[in-house]
Amino acid sequence: MNNELNELHAGLNAAHDLLRPGGLCVAITFHSLEDRIVKRHFHSIDIDAKLNMSLTDRLRDPSLTHSADYMQQIMKARWEPVSRSIITPTDAEISANPRARSAKLRAAWKLLD
């Protein structure tokens, strides 16, 4: 295995480090695992967090320690998604290129550091 998912995670972190505030990061994914990583980055959800945990759920989880640093970390967003929804290919695009059927495009602006 070539470690694609970890490389995607590292690439998104590198993009955040290299982009200026207000810079746009765009990612196209073809598999659900890839899309989940991109979505979690762009919506400022910890990669290791349980699925679908809201901010309230994270604050109520008794297994978490709630230091001031932790609170700042959860409250600080690194990206602002361009849209809440994803962009998928149209029927015409899928007819022209059947491999495009699973493609999903997400984009987000880098927020101030």
C-alpha cells in the first residue's frame, strides 16, 4: 500500500501552511475515505474525532480533558468552506466520462492564522 490517505492528510496540512490567509484550496476526491479526510479538514473536525460529533458533543464527552488549550483548539477553525454542499459531475459529464461519476469537489478559504 502506498499510504495515500496519510499523504492526503499531510498534503492538506502542507496546503494550509503554504497558503496565505484568504487563499483557496480545492480538492477533488474519488473515494469516500478520501472525501471524509478533505471534509474533516475543511470543516475543522479533528481527523481522530468520532464521526458526526458536534461541538456540544465534544464538550460533553467525559473522556476529554477541557484545558484552555483544548478549548481554543476546538473553537478555532482553520478553513472556511466555499459551500456546505459538494460539487459533483452533471449527467452530461458522466455520460462523456463514466469514471467521473464518483468525483466530488470541495473548496475552502484559508482563514487567518
